[in-house]
Amino acid sequence: MSLKKSVFLVSLLVITLTLFLSSCDKRTAELPQYKIVSISANPEVIYADNNITYSEISVLVKDDDNFAITGENVTFRSNIGHILKNIPTDSMGVATTTFWDSGDIGTATIEAFIYDVKAEVEVEIQAVPEIESLVFTQIPLELNIDDLATIKARATNTAGIVTDGTVIIFETELGFFVNSEGVEIGGVASATTSNGVARVNLNAGDQQGKTTITARIGHVFVEQDITIHPGTPRYLYLFPEAYEIEANSNQNIQIIAQVEDKYHNPVTSGVGVTFQTTLGNVGAYAATDTNGIAVTYFSPGVTAGTAQIDAVADSATASTFITVTSDQVSSIVFDFQGVVGIQVQGTGGQESFELSVSLKDMSGNLVNENKVVYFELLDYPLGTNINNVGYADSTTSSNGHAIVSINSGTESGIVRVRAYTYNNSGTLISAEKSNIVVNAGPPNSTELTIGGHDEGVNIGAGAWRVEVAALVTDLYGNPVGSGTAVFFSLLDEPGFASIEAAAFVGNENANGDSLQGTAYTYLTYDGAFTNELIQISLNVGGVGGFLHEVILPIQFPVIDMVAVPMHLDWNTLNDNQPKESEIRITVKDGQNNAINNQIVTFSSTLGTPLAPYPPDTGDPYTGLTHVIDGEGGRLDKDVQFQKIECPAPTPAGPGTTTATVTAQILGTQTNNSVTIILFRYVD
């Protein structure tokens, strides 16, 4: 390049530069005039801790009129570290930026520019000081399960400064940490300090006990023991030391109650547990110890059985059972004390009965021990047996009861049975039952009796009332059971007699007595029909066809008699023929009823009764009353005498003697006599 050309270019460049500078001076003159009134750093010392600590750099900008400048950017820069570079001023004219370390240690010069105005400040970056201490500023000493608590810790370094942003690690052995939303974090959590304090939230969890809370920064830590108490009772368990005890003993059973919360932690000490029992006695109240255990005692009393022990602690409940066994056997009792009735075998009724006894101790408890019990019949009708074995058998008791079956035979009657066993000392324990009845079977036959002569009741108008008894027996001749209905009726319904129809076996007779198998009733009849044959029909327990004939008996009879002639004479020479006297008899009852068909017997001290007139009895010494000449109850009887029965005549007069003729109603003590005089004048 030539020198001329070079000079030209330099000249052109100088001219251009001169023009540019002239133009710039013109713009600067138009800009506002600002000033940085102050610049400060807070704090003036930070640590090379990777932005845990920082310093805020503040600049106050005003104009020439000393008014705060708003909305103008202030530019910041530093020789080391990091800083936010462009920050606008606020309404107070202040622009504040943040300065932090970049890992370097030293003095940082921080410059602030606004247009052509500059200010600077220094911040010392030091190495991070060692943490000297950690302290808990807030921590509970006691919690209940599921409780939520805030724990705070403050860290202090060797410079005595509480550093913000420092991470503190928290640890717990029980429970767990949760975040601000309540979500479980675990047994370890971290938190940064703010105003020198770090805080975490602890959930006490579901386990009771002592736990240690630790706050740690590196090798510096602090610990605090806290107690987590269990919750309220939710579960209750009972553990008796024995499940069986003898009644009326001086022994007790210890019962342990374990009380737990909903997480099965033993509850705290002092929790009350109440107890009650359905049998015996139990301590009503006990308090838990530190292991959640309450202790009470059960005593059996005198009654055997199963005791239910119930326990309550708050909302927790539990039950257990203890068997109270009996003492040794002291008595034996028949379970059924009433009358036992069975039927004769083969008659269609119940033929056996389950006979049971209870074995009891001295307090009346059923004996738990199984014992051999013997049964024997002391009195019994033919064929009655025990267990179809014989008059004796044995069995083994169960739960205090022994049972055998008593079975009927072919005879009815009363059964007396004895049951016995032995206690542990060998003493005989026994009981008897004698109200067992083997009843007869259904009616099979009947026997009928009627009141006899002189047993009737005068009911007036010539009528008599007599008692009728029907004996009802079964197939084997056993009297049927009491209460069996008997219905009486008269065949052909004669108009001169009637019978009371309804009766039953075992009712009372006129004397107030009753007889086994017998039913009583009453028959009324007209005395004028004494000796008439009637038929009585019986229906027994629905079984009919029992028919009996009876003759109506005479009641309180009277005999009137006369002899015609009253004397017999042999007054003709050589008259050796026998002579006769007619005995005329009338028989009436106690109400003056003439009695026909009545047999009368005759006797005489002399002479011979002759065969009667019709009706003929076939016996010269008897006769039968009937109607003679319209008069009822009559009987004429001839008695024949021989001459030789009278003494021969004497010079003093005829030979003479008397004969006594006696008539007696057959079957009674009623009689009468008449005297006949015999005279023998000549031979």
C-alpha cells in the first residue's frame, strides 16, 4: 500500500472518530444523573457451603434531586462466587440481589453499576465452621400410641452462629416420621434449619415402650428418650391357673387378666378390671400393673357346676369357665318322688319305667365321680324285674345320675326298691322307693255282689236300697286300676227295680271305704218283689258284655205262724191212726211286704213234717211261700204225729205231751215257733 493512500485512510478514520465522539457527547448530556447512595452486604460473611448460606446485596439509587429511582436495572458483578446480575429498583429505589459461594474461599468484591455510576462492597467467603452443638427446642417426653407430635432441633456451630439451611437428620426407634401431609416417611427423616431450627413431625405408631429420638449433623448429635404409652383397653384375655376345683374346699384359683390396646400392647398400669361370676365368688376389682396384668382369685363355694367368670376393662371384655366339681357322695335320691305306675305285662299298657337316682354330696351337688350304683327289689309282685335281669342289678352313674329300668311281670301289686352305693370311705349310702305300682291290665272279668238280708236301707213306700259291688280283674285276675269307669244297668229294665249307673273303680262304699279293683253303686227295689231274679249288666272302661244274675234279698223279715188244730186227741178205743196239724205261716219284710218264693225250714220236737203242697221244694223239712187264697207270703205245712209219741192214759186221766214246731227263714236268724198239745185218752 502507498504512503499517500495510507495517510488518506488515517485521515478519514480520524474524521469519522471525531464525528462519532461529537455525537456521543451530545447523548450523555441528555441522560439523567443518578447516584448510588449506599451499597451493603448482609451478612458480610458467608461460608463455602454450596449455597446453604448467602448474602443479600442492597443498593440505594437516587437522582440529582435526591429522589429514589424506581424501575431502573442495577447491574451486579463479583470477582468470585455467584450473584444475580440484573435487578430492578423497587419503589424505595432499592435493588437487592443475592450472592452465594461457588466453592471458593476468599474476599469477594461485588460491584453495582447503573449507567456510569458504580459502587462496590466486599463479602468474606469462609470455610464452613464445624457444628458444635445440637439441642432439642421442642420434644414431648410422653406420647400415646397414634399421637402426632412436632419435634424441633437447633444447631449451633463453633462460631456460635445458628446456621439456616443446615440439614439435620432425625431418627426414631418406635413410631415413624410423616411429612406435612401426614404420609409416612419412616424411622429416619431430614429437615433443614430455618431461623436456626429444623422441625419434623412424629407419629407415635402402634407400639408402646421407650424410644430414643436422635437429631444428627455429621458426628454431632443429640438424643432424648420419650415414653410411648399404650392406648385404651381393646382386648382382654383371662388365664386361670386351673380349670377345675372341688366345691366346699378351702382352695382358690388365681385368674390373670391380660389387658391390651387395639395394637395388642399391654395397657398402662392402673387400668381397672371388674370381675363377676355365675357361681362361687371372685374378687370384684383389680388394677393392671406395668405389664397390663390384673390378678384376681376365684373361690368355689358349696355349689358344683360350671362357673362363668366375666371380666370388663373399659370396652374390652372376656370370659372364662371353671368347673366346680362335687365332693364325695353323701346321699342318694330317687329323681321321681311321685307314684310310678306300670301295667301288667302283656296287657297293652306301659310295662316298664326308667327309674333314676341322683348321687349328691353334702351340699346337694350332683357327684361328678362315676360310681357303681346297685338296685334291688325288696317287695315285688311275681315277674317284676330290673333291667330284665332279675330282682337286682347295677349300673354306673354319669354326671351324678344312675338309671335302670323296672319292668312288670304277670301280677299286679306294690314294688319296693332300694338303690345304694358306697362313698370313698366305704360307707353305705342308700335310699328306698315304695310307691311303685304294677297296675292290672284291661278288664277281663267281673264279679258282682249285692247287699244281703237285713243290709238294706228303708227308703219308705215298701222300697229298699242295697249296695252293689263289682270286682273287676284283668286276664291274670289282678284288680284293674283305680279310676276305671264302670257303667251299671238292669237288663230288660224291670219296673220294680233301678240301679245307679255311673261308678268307677276305687270309689267309696257306704262306710267310706274303698277296695282295690272294686266299684260300688246302689240298687233300689220294691220289697214286694223280694226273691225276684234280675240281671245286672256292666260296661267297664268301654268293655261291655259283663252280665250277672242276682236275687233281691229279703230285708228284716217277720214270720207269723199258727197251728190248726192246736191239739190232737186219741179218744177212740183202738184208734191207732196218726193225726196231723196244719202249720199256717205268713212271711213279710220289715215294711210289711208279703214275701213270696221264700224258703222256710221246719223242725219239730215231735212228729214228722210232711211233703209240702205245691210249689214243692222236694224236701219235707222246707217249704216255699206263695199266694194262697189271694194272700201272698203264705205257706201251709202239715206235721204228722203218731199215737205212740203221746204217753198212755193213767187212772188219773189222759196221757199228754207237747210238740214244738219251729219255722225259720233259710239263711237268716228269723224264726218262730208254735206248740201243739197231744192227748191220749184210751188205748
